[in-house]
Amino acid sequence: MTTWSAKAYSDGTLHLAGEIDYSVAPQVRRYLHDYAGSSANTLLLNLQQVEYIDSTGLAILLELRRILLSQERSISIVKASEGVARLFTLTQVAALFGMEKKTGDQEGTNAS
């Protein structure tokens, strides 16, 4: 069974962990929509502990981005695991989430 978790921090960043795929998509979508509805302005996501994300998980984030943009808000991924960063780069959506190509221990596509 696929497991995932989410934890909001006082700095306004939402940390997701585990695996985000089709089997948990309804729960992840509901959680992110509820969280976004209760937060203000930019939604900051830390995906550094996400071990795996499939196209369904990516679609959830793109859908959430579209909704936030319609509300004149935004979503930004401040850190991502190597696998997540690779998926976002390969699918050419990294820039949509503010994941500029960086090296080393910097934010955005941090692989540590």
C-alpha cells in the first residue's frame, strides 16, 4: 500500500513525504485543496521527502496551480527530491512551480 504524509510548518511551508501516485490521488487532492483553501497567498511546497510521484500526482499539482492562479495566488516548490526534480524537468513543468535549475545544496531542485 502506498503511503504519504503531509505536515504544515509555521514558516508557511507544507511538507509532503512518501509516495504520491494514483492509489492515493483522491486523498492527496482533497488534502491539498483543503489546505490551499485555508492558506493565504503563495502555497509553498517542500517535496524533498517525496520518494515517488507519478503522472497522477503531477496532474494534481498542475490542477492546484490552475485553481490558485484563477484566484490570483500561486504555488511554489521550494525543495524537491532528485526523482521529483527529474520528473518536473522531463515534463517541462519545473519553471511553472519556480523550480529553477540550481546546483549543490540550494533550494528548488535540491536532491539531498
